[in-house]
Amino acid sequence: MKVINAMEILVEEALMNYWGQLQLPCKCEICKTDVYAITLNNLPPRYVSNEDGYAYVKAQNFDDQSRVNILNQIVKATGIVATRPSHEIEPSSYSE
Ligand SMILES: [Zn+2]
């Protein structure tokens, strides 16, 4: 048995689309992955059993309130990572 969490894919897509617009002192892969993980922890998972299920969730999500919700959670997670990055940041690129 194998299931996928459609939310993972939806958040990943949203993150790809909006990453350039997010305000972060560091935009490396570590910070990006941190934002991704925190966002997913704050959103309910949507498990689907196959690709069709995922396509259904995605179609439903397009005009849905949950799309706004995903973006809100990404912005929140960005704020958390911006104030508490999980790794050392060069003083030159870090402003407070
Ligand atoms: Zn970083």
C-alpha cells in the first residue's frame, strides 16, 4: 500500500512560485527546506491513494480557500525561519 500526501506537492509548488518574493535574510536550500517543513507541519495532510487522487485534490484546490491558507502558512513559516535560521548566517548578509 502506498499513499502520497497531496499537501506536500501543493506546498512545494506554491513555495517554488513564491520563493522569489519571500523576505528572508538567507535563501539557501536549508532555509527553503525549513520553510517547507514548518509549513507542512501547520497544514492538515491530504493523503491520496494514487495520482488520480492527487489530480482531484489539485483541481479542487485551485480556487479553494485552502490555496490562500497554504500561502498564509508559507508566509508564517518564512517569518519563523527569518528570525531563527537553523544555521549560521554571515553577518554581512544578516540584518536585524
Ligand atoms: Zn540559509
